[in-house]
Amino acid sequence: MGLSTHVLDTMHGGPAAGMEVALYTTDGTGEDARATLVKRFALNADGRSDGPLYSDGLLKAGTYRLVFDVAGYFKSRGVKLPEPNFLNRVSLDFGVANADQHYHVPLLVSPWSYSTYRGS
């Protein structure tokens, strides 16, 4: 059915508006996975992509990667980060087993931690 994402900034208690994100398809697993860029986008005021990353019928079973520019986002918010940053980019590799279902990949993030899950 589709793929979407949503990022919440747990340091400031709201959506991560403006965070840069890249979506890739991947071939293989682990460090040997080859990634092909599908699109780059910035999250809207609600911390979401403006539309589905894949709309109905275009999402295929397979493996994907979302890369979130965490350090860039927090720096743009005026957060003083150490060099090197604890988190620079957060890369989430995930699989789509059933393309007839919707896959929502939320990220909860601060400069020092993150968590994710399969949302609805």
C-alpha cells in the first residue's frame, strides 16, 4: 500500500521539521548491501514527508534504507554538538515482506539517542 516516515525530536518535544532524509533501495544485507538512492526530501512542519514515499502499487517486497541527517537538523536548531557528533546520520535498514500492507517507519531522536518501530 505504501511507505511513510515521521520524525519526533525528543529533545525539543515536537516534530523534526526540516530534517533532511534520503530513501534508498538496497540489494543484499549487512555491510555488503548495495544502496540505490530513490529520493531525498525534507520533512514538513509535522515532521513527515509531504506524501507517501511510495504510493499504492509502487512499493515492492524487498529491503530499504532511510537515512536521517540528525546532526544537521540539531545544528540548524542551534544545538551545540561536540565534534565529532555522537550521532551524525541515523541509517535504518528494514524489509518489506508484504507490499500490500502500509509500512510506516517513525524515528524518535535526540542528539544522543534514537528509537524506531513499525508504525501504522
